[in-house]
Amino acid sequence: MAAVIALVGRPNVGKSTLFNRLTRSREALVADLPGLTRDRHYGVAQHGTQRFLVIDTGGFEPEEREGLVAAMAAQTRQAIAEADAVCFLVDAKEGLSAQDEEIAAELRRSGKTVYLVVNKMDVRGAVAELPEFHRLGLGMPYTIAASHGHGVETLLDAIFADLAVPEEAAAELSLSGPRIAVLGRPNVGKSTLVNAMLGEQRVIVYDAPGTTRDSIRIPYERAGRPYVMIDTAGIRRRARVGEGLEKLSVLKTLAALKEADVVLMLLDARDGVTDQDAHLVGVAAELWRPMILLLNKWDGLDARARQMAKAALERHLGFLSYAPVYTISALHGSGVGDLYPSIDRLWRDARRHFSTAELNRVLAQIIESHQPPMVGGRRIKLRYCHQGGENPITLVFHGNQLNRLPGAYKRYLESAFRKALGLGPVPLRLLFRQGENPYDPQAKRRG
């Protein structure tokens, strides 16, 4: 197994900045505010020939016994239990605090190998001498500036000199497999669904909107197959999204949607389809992401309420008639295991490739069944098509007067190609390339 390194410390000491530095990404949300990170956040990093897994954690407050902060502490303790080594970050600018001493005491009890890391040594006013940090009893401190990378290589050299991880194990590490993004409005049950699919209390569930602030990526295996789960922050309507932290969360969610292979759109069956739900579905559809619609909290509805929920789905999201629909209870786990066959199929079908000859045979059959309409006394001509991309599958059509092709015929083409190619519930994008008329005086001027 590859090495696992956990980043631990009180809020706002630079754990997420170091995480981004190690993974060479911007996956962790970083701002000058304490408490941004709340769940465990995994990433793949590399040091020389060694690849390893790094875990970013929320601000650790061991003495809290209840509420959201206690849930964050439980997540941090789980990260410590999973880790081969723990980097305990402290703030050089603020010096040693009572909370640092509490964390150090808990880390000593854990029995893990702990590296004391004094961060922000590039900041004016940082502690020049380090004797006070020796009081923590965790050995010689390593000084770094995570925002600039100073001292990070020296720290990693020391860690891997102690761990001696086999290189063949580290080489196999990757965040591979289908990337599954869970999307929905705030407090609809996204984190509960993630935990149900993973079979553990992996992300914080709290009865308040906005508990998840960042997009959390979780690599895992099911039946021997790798997956990556992405729990996103809830997106509110644009008019209600303020500046700062919430805007950053929205940007992180949009970035997660762009990288997702499959989107699980979670809806509260009790509320039907709200305007906010329709907006979120529209965002995912505009990004051409394969979607599965989930009606959550289904077990608490009577027969009439269930009928109304399905009717609302057909009325408001009819344009996604090809998307699979499941009724589930994220809290009790009912119906959750049934999602994986659809996830696997969407991931596979979105990457299918079709030869140009096959596509043009289908096009000829479609035109023979229903020709394009006449416009201005001339028949619109679809001459040929080819595949222009995958995920989403993109078909590019060439011909004459395609800019005048009616929307109804475009929908007919999409439906006919979807059926002929056996695409099922994956998005299909059609692009039309207009051939220039050699007798058009404007075309001559452009030439």
C-alpha cells in the first residue's frame, strides 16, 4: 500500500495550503478564514519516485464534545487512524497556543509517527526562535512556508526516509474510476447519501444548510472496482449568493461538475421540483454531464404524495426524459445500492466511439424515413456526419442550409440516433456545420 500522510492542526494554520502544494492542485478551498475545511479531503501527491495519499482535515479542537465542531474532530481522528504519518501544523506567526498543546497530547496518545511542522515562516513577525515549540514533546520542528513551498521538500525527505514505502505500491496509487458528483440544493441530504454509498460516516452530516463548504473527493472501491465520490456544496440561487466564502464554494461546485463522469441529482420528494432544483439540473445539463435523478426521502411518503412527486418530475424536467430516475432513502440506505449499474453504464456509454461509416449508414436510414423539410423551395441537405468527441458524445453534421434546420427536426435526429446507436441515458450533443454557398456574394467577400 502507498503511504498515507494526514495534515492536522487547529483552524487557519495552513493545512489546505500545504495540501494544494503537495497535490499541485487547487482542490482544497483556501481563504483567510478559520474553519473552511470540515471533512477529510484526499489527494494524490508525488515526491521523487514516491506517490502517496495526503489527507487534508478540518481545524482540530479535541475538547469539543458536541455540535459541528465535534463532528469535525471525529473526522480528524479518523484521518489520524488511517495515516502512516501525521504532519502537525502550527503557526509561526501566532506562536504556541493552548489548543496546540491539546492537539499534541492527543497525537502522542495515538501512537502515530508525528512530524511537527512550523508553517508561515515567510510571514513578517514570525517566531525566529523555536524553543517554545519544543515544549510539545514532538521532536525537532520542521520549518516551512506552505504558500511558497519553502522547506516542503526537506520535510518530505525526512518522512519518506522513515517510512520506506515500496515503490511498486506507490506507483499503483491514483484517483481512478468513474467520478461521481452528488448535486443538490443545501440541506437536501447530499452528505447523507455519500455516507450511505460509502458505508461509513465519511462526511459530516449536520442539520443546517451549508455544512459542506468544499467539494470533497473520496476515492474508494466497490466490488473490486475503483470510484471517486465528489460531495459538492449546495448552490443557492444567484441572487442569494454573496461574496467571499459562499461564492468560492459555488465555483468549487461548478469545477467539480465539469470533471464529473456522472452526476447524482438529489431531489427532496416531499418538495417536488423547486425552481432551485430546476436551476441546478440546468447547470449540469449545460455542461453535458450524464445525470441520474434521485427522489430522496421516498419512504416517508404516502401513495398520493408519491404520485404528485413523479408528476412534478415529468412536468418540470421533461427535457431530461432519457435520464434514469430512482426513488431512495439516503438516511436508511434503501435503493442506494441499485444506483451502481446505472453509474457504470453511463460512465461506459459516454466514452463510446462510432466510426464515420456507421454514423453515415444511420444518417441515411434516418433521412430515408423522414427527410429534412423544404425551406424557400429548396430541401435542406444533411450530407454526412462524424463523431467530434466523447463525454459528451458529439456528432458533427455537414450540409447545406443547416442554419435553417428546425428545432423539431434536430430533436428527431437526436432521438433517432440515440435509438439506433443504443445510447440510452447519456447526453448526446449535435453540432451543425454550414457549407458555404459558392454563389453567395458574402461568401466570396469572406474568401
